[in-house]
Amino acid sequence: MVLFFLIFFLFLSLPNSLLSSFSFNSSTPPCHSHESSALLHFRNSFAVGYSNYYCDVYSNPPKNSWKMVTDCCGWDGVTCDTMAGHVIAVDLSCSGLHGLIHPNSTLFSLRHLQRLNLAYNNFHGSTISSKFGGFANMTHLNLTYSTIAGFSIVGYPVAGSSFAGNFPSEISHLSKLVSLDLSGNIDMRIETPNLKRLIQNLTHLTELVLYGIDMSSVSTNCLTNLSSSLTTLRLNGCQLKGKFPDNIFHLPNLQVLRVAYNYNLTGSLPTYNWSTPLKSLFLSETKFPINIPYLISNLKSLKELTVGGCNFIGSSYPTFLSNLTQLTSLDLSYHNFGGQFPWSLLNNTGLTHLDLSYNNFIGQLPEVTRNLTQIFSSNNSSNSQLLNKIPSNLEYLVLSGNLLNGTIPSWVYTIPSLRYLSLDHNKFTGHIGEFQHTSLVYLNVSFNNFSGNVESKIFSKLKSLQSLDMSNNPNLSLHSFTSATNILSKIHSLQLSSSNITEIPQFLRTAEYIEYLDLSNNHIKGNIPSWVMEVGKDSLYYFSVSRNNLTGHIPSLICNLRSLRFLDFSYNHLNNMIPPCFGKLSDNLIDLNLQSNNLNGTFPTTFAKGCHLRSLKLNGNQLEGALPRSLVHCRKLEVLDFGNNKINGTFPCWLETLLELRVLILRSNNFHGAIGNPKTKFPFPNLRIIDLSHNEFHGLLPTNFFMYLKAMMNANADKGELKYMGDSYYQDSVIVVMKGYFIELVKIHSLFTTIDFSNNNFKGEIPEVIGELQSLKGLNFSHNNLVARMPQSLGNLTNLEWLDLSSNKLTGEIPIQLADLTMLAFLNLSENHLSGHIPQGKQFNTFTNDSYHGNLGLCGFPMTKVCGNDEGQQPSPSSTIQEDDFEFENGFHWKVVLLGYGCGFMFGLGLGYLVFSSGKPKWLVNIVYGGRHNKLQRS
């Protein structure tokens, strides 16, 4: 009997994997037929194809072993209850699924599910159905989405998120949940009540991962009651603001805390009695004050620390590096560290990941420590050539935005483990060599001075390459490369902007996984090949061939590209009508740009409910008819530009119901009639740019519209933060008239506001309410029939930088209050009936006769006509501000702007585009582009 029990307990101690190899007489029940059917129906409701970086490198995508004739308990990714045969776990991560999860999906009939993993597929456009809350036994739910798992790259094309809409409160019904991961779904929002309910009900949570979800309206106080069982909390990039709860740092089991890239999140780290098992702490780009020596000396378990862009307490130089014996990952980006980096301090550390990007380190990179597998040192001042030796196990090398020159060293082409190589925005020259590493997934050599022919064989061994960027190398010849047919079979992202190519690359015919395709600003000519409309039919979400020489019509087959979110055919010579099916594309499209072509006819009138458009630009075509009223279904529309067409009709007052509309340009069309009164209570609450110039509008200026332009009233909104329209999805551009010049803003600052009603037939007075629009940068009412005096309230426009009221019938004196507009750089009051003394001092000392021409009653400087005791003398040179040196607050420098636009519209437009789009000096990048690009952010 004793021997029996010894054998019995020995048997129980065997590992599960070994136990499973034993066979028993009792048979395991088969899968239930209705569950087999439900699983098959669910999987077959999706298109299947492309995968992504994470799946190719870190995961083994499931095999398609699902067949009705077999037991579903044996299907790859399916686990059944061994007692009852019910399906209790489904893992379809990395299956390349593409499509919608409908509320009536057969998935929700699997009532016994305990684990569900649908990560790294593309369910774009789906909402998380309330029926997910019906899985009463669920313990693990993973609905994450990212094309590069664990990483998001600013400046790198990341595919659209899977789930959108509001987070369903029903998820809080899953009281047994241990792990919840909804990360990467950037179009999803969660409000305070739902998050609070989730935290209160899910008391067994050990892992909560919500990074990338919009939590901008969430009160951080609701995080106070997180489960004491929590081991992982990841809230990176959630737009959190306010004070982060102190008690979270004292959770007894917390090992991973990541709240980086919440730019307005404040808080303080414990300074005493802090006993924590933390292994990973990500605080980059928050407003936490950081004492790194304290952290290193007290957090003995800490392995990963990212504090890029934080405020350091104490030393401003990384002398503490020699103490990093326990750390394996460190991010010190976005600081003011300078001089030669003390590499020698790393010799005895265990660091494998080091990020020094956006500092002021100088000098040549030396031989680095052998442990490092990930080196990030972009946007420093490292110069000369690359180092001669590198660790053979290096996986990531990011050296973009430095001053590196010469040719690429031979060792770069041969590192066997290299997966990610970014050498963009440097001064490399010579030929691009042949890459030998079969593991390379990401390659960026854009914005350099490479030359010579790029042969297809250079990339023949890159069987895993998913992202390639060779943009803006003006001396490269890519004919052999673009003519090749049997390369880059796994390419997901291809960027060849400004690369002198003359054709769409032939190898794209078989690029079934392509998601991002940028061929803009090249010399591609002729018709759009029909085969292009089949490229990435189920995966392509970004497609740009703007600024080429394309002719012919837009093929209607483009509507087969079901995943398109960004489409840019602007600045070509396309003609004929826009395919009617474009209205249906709006179900997915975020940005549609067809401006500056020769398109004619009417614009498609069908925009269905659920339209996702945020930007629609058709400026500079020959479109006729009325503005399609079905645009009211595009509730997210922010930019609407139909300027320079032949659109007719009265003012589309129904647009006032689009609460997100920020830019409205209807310039140079055939609109007519009076604007009238608003039809809603709060019209255009977010409108910042409106251009109705060069039409046939008449009647009084729309006072009742001006008084509700809330976004133009708060002069302090967004101050201190460099924000641009579309920051969360796609940074938009627009052409505006400033100081009489057409200027393309390649990014629209959230502070930029302008009104242009010029060249119409408006009559009556300028309403006093204009003075309440204190955010205005520009105001143009010129070439109308306005009468009476200029309102004194114009003196309240303290942010005004240009004012054009010329060619009207204004009378009386120039309000003395205008002299207090210290930002005013351009003034045109010519061709009116103004009289009296021209205000003196400040900005008025900089304006010339041209500002007042045709006003015979005006006197004083700069006119030759004197006023009483006024001698008409010019002010001293020291008090004169040169117009060309005047700067916008948070914006552009006039000297740069006029560089592109002093020679006429078309020439200036092209040159201006180059000024802002290529060859940008670093200060201009920081001011106009925000300065933070190609930054690899670990999540």
C-alpha cells in the first residue's frame, strides 16, 4: 500500500506536458456541433491575409486546421473543457482577420468561453459590442491592435485601429476577469463612469492594459480604487491629465506601471517608505519630477526605466549611469544633456536597450558595450562617420536626424540579428549597398544624399522586410528597383516620396500585405494602371500619389480598396468625373484629398450615416452643382475645402450642425445670396478657419454667426502646448491667404484662426461682435460694400497679425485702439473714405503708404499730408519693426513664408511646399512640425 501511494504522488508531481502524453481509457468528449459551427461561421466571416511585425517576429500565427469534419477541440487555437467538451478558450491572434465583428456574430453564442484572444487582427470600424459582457466565465480578454506590437512610432505609418466608439459599460459585468487588454484601439473612448464601474467590479484584475485609448475626459481620481492584485497597469498615450493617484505606487503587487506620453499628467513619486516590486516604470513625456539616483538606489527590482522628456531633480548630466547595474532598459530622450556621451560608464552595466534621442550629444559614436541590442540616438549632434564596430547581437539601431556623413560602413549590411535600421535625416552619400540580414523588418534611409542606381538585388535577401523608406534622396535612380517583380513579398509600408521614380513599382502587383503606400512628389505619368486597384485590396489604408503627372480618370475600381482610410491624388492632371462609389468609401475614409486636378461634373451626393471622413479637400477642380447635403452624415468632419470650383447655391447653413468642423473653405465658387441667421442654437462651435471669398454673397455680414464662433474667442486656449489639427490620426494641410499671399500650411496649428469674406457684395457695417474673436490671427473683409466707421472693438483683437479692409466704403477715423495691436504685421485700409489722423507708434510706424492709398482724407505719417502740428516725420530706425523679420507667436517667420510666395501663386506654392516639406533646418522642424518625429516609443 505504501508503494502504491508513493507511485501515485510521484505521478501527480509530473509536469502537465508529460501527463498529457499518458493515455487513459476514458475518452475526452468531442466538441459540441453547434460550437464547431459557430466557430467556423465566425472565422469565415472575415477576409484572411496579411499579418504584421509582431506576428512575424514574436508569434506563430495559427494554422488553418479548422474543418467541420474534425473535432473542434483539436483545432489550432481552440481549447475545450475536458469534462463537458465545451469550448472554453479561443486564440485567433495574428490570424490576419479583416472585417467587422457584428453584434449578431456567432462568437457570442460560445457561452462557456473563459479566454478570448483576438489580438493583432484588423476589425476596423467595429465597436466593442455590449454582448462581450455576456461571457460570464471570462477571465482573459485580449482585443489589442497594433501593427508593431509593444511599439508605436511617431512619424511611422501605423495602420488604423480595430475597435472604435465608446467603451461599453457591459465589460464591467465580467467579474471574473483577471486580464483585460484593449490597447492600440486609438479610435475608442472611455468615459469616467464606465472606467469607474470597471474598476469597482473587476476586483480580481491582475493586468489592465488600455494604452492608446482616448481617456481625455477621464478623472484620474477613479483610478484610486484599483485592485490590490494588480501586477500590470499600462495607460500610455491615453491623453490622461490631472494628478496621478499616489496610492497606485504603493500597490503591493504592481510590477509594471506605464503611463508615458500623457503630456498633461502630473504627480509625484514616493520619496520615503516606498517598498515596491516594480520592474518596469514608464514616465516619459509626463510632468512627473524625477530623481533618478533615488530611483536607482531604492527600486532594487527595477529593470526598465523610461523618463524621456521629464523634469529631472538634481544632476543635469547622466553621471549616474555607472550605477545602473540592475537596469536592462533606459530612456533618457528629450533632455538637454550635451557634450560627449560618457559611454565608458556603461561598460559594467547590464543595459540592452538605450535611448538617448533628442539631446545635444556631440562627437563620433564609439564602440559600444557588447550587451546593447537596442540603440536609439536620433536627433543629436553626432557627426563624422559611424562607429567601426558594433555588437553582433544588435537588433535595433536608430541614428536618424544627426549629422552623420560618408558612406554606410560595410558592417551595417551584415549584422545577422538586425531587425530595425533607421539612418534617415543625415548626410550619408554614395551608393546603397546590398543588405545581407534576412531578419531586417524596418529600413529607413530617407532624407540623405545617396546616389547611383538602386538595383533590385540589393533587397533580394530581405525576405522579412515590411517597411522601406527611401524618400527624399534626389540623386538616386530607382528604375531597376521599380521595374523588379520578385522582391519584397512581405512589404507593408513603402515610402518613395521625392525619389525621381517614373512608374508605380511593379513588385507591388504581388504585395498582398501592403498597408501604407506613399509615391508622392515624383514623375509618374500616364493613366493609373487598373492593377493598382487590386494592390492590398483588403489591407491598404494609406495611398498617396500626389504631386505627380497622372492623367486620365480615377478608376471606379478604387472602391474595391475596402480598407482605405487616407487617399491622396492631389496635384495631378486627373480629369473626368469622380466615381459615384466614393460616397460609400466614406464608411472607412478619414482623409480624401483630390485637390488641384481637372475633375469635373458633380461630386457624389451619397454619404451614408456612419461616415468617418475628417478631411475632404477638392480645391482647384472644375466641379459643378450644389454641395452634397448628405455631408451632414459625416459627423467627424473637421476640414472641408471645396475652394476654386464651380459649386453653386446659397450658403450651406446645414454645415453648422457639424460640431467638429474646424476649417471651411468655399473660396472662388458661384455661391450667392445672403447668409442669414443660424438654424441651430450653437453653430460652428469649433470653426477656426473660414474662407468665403470670391463668391457672390450679399446682404449684411452674419453677425449672428460671428457671436457663436467660440473657438475664435478664447485667446488662451491651447497656449503652451504645440498642437495641430489631426494630431491623433493625420496632420492636415490647407492653403490660406495671408498678407495677400497664398500660403500652404502643411500643418494647421490649433491657435491659427482666420476669417476671409473678401470679394463679395456684403454691405452694411462691420459688427462690433468681431472684437470678441480674440484668437483671430487674420481678418479680411476687403472688396465689399461695407460702410460706416471701423468699430473700436477691433482693438480687442490682440492676436491679430493681418487686417485687410481695403476697397470698401468705410468712413471716419482709424480707431486709435488699433495702435495697441502689437502683433499686427500687415495692414491694408486702402481705397476707402477714411479721414483724420493715422495712429502713431508701435506697429503703425512700420506701415507704408500702400496701407492707406486712396483715402484722401487721411493725414500724418507715412502720408505726405500733415495734420495740424504733425510734421509727417518718420520715426527713428530703432522704433521700426522690419516686416520680413516679424514672427508669429507659436508659428511661422515671415522671411521664410515670403521666400516661397513672392513670385506668384503657382511658383510660390511649389517653392513654399519645398520649404516646409523637405530640407528643413532643425529650428524650422521644431517650430512648424513640432520637432518630435520618428521617435520610437515603447508602450
